[in-house]
Amino acid sequence: MKRVRCPKCDHYITFDETQYEDGQSLVFECPECRKQFGIRIGASKLRATRKEETVDENENDDAYGSIVVVENVFHYKQVLPLKLGDNVIGRYVKGTAISTPIETVDPSVDTKHCIINVKRDKNGRLVYTLRDAPSNTGTFYMNDILTDYDRVRLEDGSIVTIGATTLILRAAREE
């Protein structure tokens, strides 16, 4: 099953892509806003969607690490790459500018929920630091809620919970 997002209201429409051939054009009408839009079935020139069932959790090991997003209630999994500096994590909403958007319909994830800072220490190793953005529902590190002033050092495999969504840090492999 594939999902397409309405370009007007961001509502998702699910369809069975195995019923169609590569190169075939499809037209959808959004049940929410009645917008009509089309797509073409086939291999995308863009990177594969992060919501595929065969997501490689280690795809960004050679960069600065990544976070694996597991939505507990909605059952989607994404792998989002991290960059040096502040990685502002939150729910994707059309028109917001955050560096690490999570595609979710989880209303308990704020549009700017938490921040993971990636930097190098004096020995050149990557250091990951978590802080709340601040958010309305809070950021939990290993089941402990962070205050607005808390800073937590993350290690590979650290578990962060925002709303009903779990984030797992995958640190970059050090040479």
C-alpha cells in the first residue's frame, strides 16, 4: 500500500500500487478538501519515501547519525538524518520551517517539539545533546520528563518519547 498526500490540505490517501503499471498516471480527489491532483506511478527520481516498510536504520551511519521514528499509535517508521548543529524535531505542518520534520498525524507532537544538537568534542567524536523545545506535552528521555532547562547527553540507542511517538538515536559510526 502506498500513501499520497493532498497538496492542498496534507490529508493522506492510501491506495494499492500493485494494481497499476509503471508510467501510469492516476488522478485522486481528496475526501477532505475535494482538491483533484495527479501522480505518475514508477520509480521516483527523488529519494525513496521514508515510510516504506524496508527502511534501513543504518543508512546514515557514515554521516552524523540519524533518528529512527516509530509512531506507537499510527505504526509508521521513518529514518531521519541528523546534521551538525541544532536539529529541530517536530510534526510536519505545511508552511513551518523546521530542520527535521516528522510526517505524522499524532496531535501530541508539537510542530517544534525538541532539539538534538550534534557537535564534535575536543577529540573529534560526535556528541548528541537533547533538550525540550519547549513543547506542550513534554519530551521524555528514558521515561523521565525534561524541563525547559534540562540538557541530556544521548548515546547510540537512546530512547526519546515525544507524544505517542518514539525516537531512537542511531549514532554515526566513528572511524
